[in-house]
Amino acid sequence: MKPRYKHLPADCRAVSDVLARVGDKWSVLVVTRLGGGPLRFNELRRSIGGISQRMLTLTLRGLERDGLITRTVFATVPPRVEYALTALGRDLLQPVSTLGDWALRNQAKIARARDQFDSAAKSVAKGSAMPARREARHGGLVAAASRN
């Protein structure tokens, strides 16, 4: 498959930065929850479950810094704060949704691949030979002992 774009280090850095943000444990969950509309901090925390107050705060700050969400403070007593997706954040919903759909469609295949890999690793640990694997560089089969 031929690359669509010329490889530029600055482009890789930009892609890496975005992947670091959406690839962490909580950001995609926050973005998808906010896809249904603005939420207050505790509503968001309850809807996600399992996230600490500190981690949610850090995640929200990172998403706000990257321009994916807004934080609106309402002048009420007690103060009310809502988080909502920006246009950029809403634009992120489509690729995140596509990736989620792919993960759901392929979760059984991934689980099987992990089981096969783990079984092979256990065999090696017990002293049996590692099964041959394809090496993309050479296009042939190479025994585990010759891979380094």
C-alpha cells in the first residue's frame, strides 16, 4: 500500500500529540459522554464510573487545553460548572465512533490472537521452541532463535 502523504517529521509530531490525548484511558470516554450534551462535573463522573476526581479534573483540563471541550462557569450560588464539546470536539466524535465500532467488531479476533500469543510465550518459557513467525522485512519465515 502506497502512503498517501509524504512523510514529514512535523506531521508525525502532530499526529502523535493527538493520539496521546485520545489514546489515554479516559479522554475518549469523556468526549463520547459529552457527545450527548453538556454535563456537570459530577454527572460526568457518575456516567463514566471508576474515574477519580483528580483524574477527571486532569482529563478535562487536557481536553480544554486542546480545544476539544469548553468549561462554562455559571454565576449562581453555589457555582455551577458545565462541560461541553466544542466544534472541534464534536468533529472528533466520528473517528472515535468508527474506532469504537471497529473494536467491537474485532474484539473476539483480538482476544483469540492474544490467547495464541500468550500460549506460544508459555511454550517458550517451558523450553519448547517458539513457532515460526513471518518477518515483514524479509517476507519469509524465521525461527525465534534467529530474531533479534
